[in-house]
Amino acid sequence: MHILVADDDQNICESLSWLLKSEGHSVRVCGSGEEAVALCRQEPFELVFLDVMMPGMGGLAALSQIMSEQPQVKVVMISGQADLSMAVQATRAGAYDFLEKPLHPEKVILEVAHLRKEMQIHTQVNTLRKLVDQEYQLVGKSPVMQMLRRTIEKAAPSEGRILVFGENGTGKEMVAREIHRASLRADKPFVQLNCAALPKELIESELFGYEKGAFTGATQRKPGLIEQADGGTLLLDEVGDMALETQAKLLRVLQENEYYRVGGTAPQRFDVRIIAATNKDLQAEIDLGRFRQDLYFRLHVIPITVPPLRAHLEDMPELAGHFVALVCQRNGKKMKTLTPQALAALQSYSWPGNVRELRNIIERLVIMVEKEVMDAEEVRPVIGVGTAEVEGMPAIAFDQPLRDQLQAYERSILLRGLQQFNGNISRLAAALQTDRANLHRKLRQYGIS
């Protein structure tokens, strides 16, 4: 580490500098608080040893200025006249620790080693957090994605419950995480329960936790997800698949803001923001008697709909590039790219699995294709296109609405036409036997520029 030692005792500066350099650190020394502050303005330090009693600016005054110059630096105060009140004052001002003189070499070495380990862990955590943020990042600048972001910006700072609608693979969890990151609870836990992945017998114990002896195998008390998410956000993913019996218990929890652990008799209060997500039409589920209307009203405070990928295919270049970079980074691959023809092939597909399917396709391409520049000839076999699709027509999907497929087909015609006529709108309008105003309107509708 790069370390600063500030002490008016030259012997301490020299001995501490020698000790730290012998451990492989680089060290600067100075004899006053003023010099310490000046050095911190000139170069970054990771650790500062700062004497409390120095002529002129004392250590505590210097500490305040050093922390304002370098908020991330760790400062260890040292003093031969230390008392508890001074240590408390230094800690409140931002000091990392307080050591008494005479300094013991072994204690100093342990202190520095402990701090270095702590900083390494902090760096690793930040790196992992950035990777997670990249994994769950909303990508796209299309009108529908801009509208989605504006909705999130409005909803996130509030405490209102949110119900996220969207097909499988559209990114409902990403939206929930984005809401959490932009909320006042961002520094608290984000916890997720997939209601479709657990049988109804296990959902309650996962959600509410259980007491020791509640059932065979319950050898100790286990906190539930509500307790784990205290102060933060709980995502109830695929809430439409929750059993009616569990729905009734969740409704009571939301009404009374308390729950009982399985096998418990004492009510547990909680402070958690609930976000629910579903790929089902809950109104239809209510009509069929599979979802409680009163629970729907409790969850449906702020509705947010995540668009399917086919509704914003103009985001394909940015989405595909994002996933290529992410997969290359995670797999230690040299950065790869997709040609315009490859992107056009991706845009011609109907994407029934939405963004999740795109991510999987990109991962397969990055891993299996050896070339650094991936072309349409590598993309088409992976997405399983036929003869018509090789020419740029979208795939036929009998599980998708006819209107959406017709729009995808129309969009593909416009894209191919622009490519064929080198972007000449007048020639394309004449070829398609339509007027230029109608063609411009269609291009705007599909976000084609």
C-alpha cells in the first residue's frame, strides 16, 4: 500500500517508515498536520498514520481535512497521551483505529495486514457488485424502454407495492432490481422468492421461516425471506402460481404487517417493500377462481408492464453488444463482435423466449464460434431459421398473437427494403407502391432510422 506517516518525532517517522517498507509498502513521511494535509492534496494514500499531538495543526484537525480530501483513506491515530474521550472523538471524525505509543512493531504489522485484507475484500465485493449490476442492467433506448425507465424512476422512490407484468424472459427480475437500486432501500437486502419453483408446503416456511421443532428436521430456528429482507425489498416472482391457501396467508400478512413463523406463536413485525411479478393475466386467473381478488388489489398498487423483445427489436444492436461483452468477460474470451448482417438475422427472429433467449443464444455463439467477428452464417443455424428466414423474414410462431407476427413481418420488409435501396425512401416507397408519408410513418412506428 501507499502509506503516509505524520509525526513530529523524527525517530518514530524513521522507525515506522523502515518497518513498513520492510513489509513491501511505499511510505512518505512528514512532521506536521499542515504537511500531511498538503501531501494528501497532491497524491492518493491508502493508509495514514497520524500523530495526535503535533505543533501547529494538531492530528484531530488534520484528520478532518484529510478525510475531506480523500474520503476513502484509512487513518490510524497515534498518541502517547491517549484517553478514551480522545479515541471516541477521533473515531467519530472518521479515524479507522487508535494506537497508543510506544508502538509495538508486531501490532503495527498486524494492523496493516488486517487493513490490507479488508481493502482487498472490499475491492472484490465492489467488483462482484459491478458484475451483478451488469447482469441485471436494463438495456435499450427504444420508445418502449424509455417509457419503462420513466415509470421506474417515478415508482422507485415511493413505498407503494408494485406488480410487474411480462412474458417469460422479458426481464421482470431486472425491473425489480432496478426499482430496488433506485429506491430509498438500495443499501438494504434484495431478496427473491420464485413462487413457481417451490411446492406450497415449502413456500410458507421459506417466506415466514420456522421455529425449532416446528416439524421433523427443524433442529433450529430458521429466518424466513421476509425476515432476511427486513428494511429492503422482497420480490415475489411468478406470484400467479402461488397456491390459494398461501395467498390467503400472504393477504393477512400484508393487511396486518406482521407474520408468524411456522410453529411460532409470537407475531413478527417487518419493514419490507413487496414487489410481485407474474407472466399470467391475473384478471383471468381471478375469473377462474385461481387467484384472490383481494390479494390482487393489495399487490396492484403500481402496475408496470415489461415489453416483449419483439416490441423493441430496434434495441437488438445494443442488447446483443451488451450480452457479447458480458459473456466474453465472464468466460475470459477476447472481445467479439457481430456484423450488421448477423444483427439483421437476429432482428428477423420472433424471440418467443424474449431477452433470456437472446442471452442464451449470444452465450452459445461466443463460446462455440471461434471467429472474433460473428456473421449471419453463424447466427442463422443457432436460431433455427428456415429458407424464408434466411432471406430476412421472421420465424412463424403459433404461440404468438397474429398481430405481433404481422408487425414483425412488416418490419422485416422495411429493413430489407432499406438495405436493398441503400436507404433511399423515395425508391423504396415506389417499389412498395405506397406514398412516402405512409412509409415515413411506418418507419417511425417500428423505430427504424
